[in-house]
Amino acid sequence: MTPIIGLPACAKEAGEHLFASTPARYGKALIGAAGALPVLIPPEGEAMLAVLDRLDGLLLPGSPSNVAPAHYGDESDLTPGRHDLARDGTVLPLIRAALARGLPVLAICRGIQELNVALGGTLHQQVQCLPGRLDHRGGEGTAAERYRPKHAVALEGGIADLLGRGEILVNSLHEQAIDRPGEGVIVEARAPDGTIEAVRVAGGSFAFGVQWHPEWDVLAFPDRAALFAAFGRAARAYGTGLRKAA
């Protein structure tokens, strides 16, 4: 079977119109490296929970927007004007419902931050401003320059087993990062400055979040391809189990 993966979209304004969109590379990575088909989920709030009945997995993509700090109890807002409340209102309940039913989840960049907030965790709004931390933003230049491998991450636990190694080089294009892990969120990778780079949700059949962008040039890097391939296998197993149960 070919698994169907839900891909939540951002709310984007273009001229007089509001669009639901996300970069095409996420869908291409699902097709090319996970053997799965993407279905875009528009940011229409809790009404979208019903789509989970038709999915075999959920991929939470990155975005230039930040999770609104009100969702994790922070009264300050260091990045005003850079939020997507429609996506927040759609994805946070989707995550909780997906995990409750054992749906495989892969969370990337903004996605790992959403995953942590959905489970009661908190975020650093500007990790580059913290003492001793690296600047994890992508910087200037072409897309290829901004998405180039930037630093190593040390892996452990489930993510190390999944990728078959204890350290990899990753790209880095984020401002927010996990502060306090949420309930059941297990830290499984860190950057050299201590920034949390990967997590696993305890009890999930496949529920991982990574702070880097493995979807970028996915087939050129064995660790990135391995992550998507494992996600595809988990989604196929989930879909097959549901069909047998039916």
C-alpha cells in the first residue's frame, strides 16, 4: 500500500487573497524518500481533525512563522508579526489527536516546536540571544548556501537507532527552539551549544521531531533518506493495521 501523509499548510496572504501553502520540497521528500503521498491540510482549525481518519501519518513542516508564545504561557512576544494563528489553531489539536490514536508523526523545524508546545512544553523565542548559544538562523545567501550543513548534532536513543549513527551534520535555519520539554517528550539530540535538536514522544509507535531540515536534498544524505524511509515504513504499518482491523 502507498501511505497517505497529512501535511498541514500555513496561512499565507498574497495580494487580496489568503492561501494555504507549504514548500513543495516536503511533498517531494515524502514521495521520493518515504514512498508516500502527501495531502495538504488547510489551516481551518479543529474542523480538520476529521481528516485523521483518512491518514496513515502526519508530517509537520517548517515555516518562517513562529508558534505564538501565548500557547505556552509566555506573556512576552519577541517576534510580533511573525505568527500564524490559523496554523497554530489547526496543528496543535491535530498533534494531540494524532498521538492519541498512534498515528506516526514526523515533526520538522517549526513542527518540533509545535510538537513540544502541544504536549505542554515551552520554547525559547530567540535562541541566538541566549548566553553561550550559536546563531542557528540560516543567514544570507542562496537557498543552497542557507541550507548547507552547519553543525554536528550528537544523537542517542531512538533517533540514533533509526539513523544508525551517533552523530550527524545538519543544516540550521531556526530562531525558536525547545526550552522545557513537554510531557513525554524525550530529548535525543543536541547541538554543541546544548540546543535541543531532536526528540521522541514516549509511547508513540513513531513520533519524532527534528530541528533541522532533513527534507532538503533528502536523497543526497543517507541520514535524511533513512529518516524519511523509516517514517514511510511506520505509516505503511499503521495503514495496514487499520485495514486489518476493519
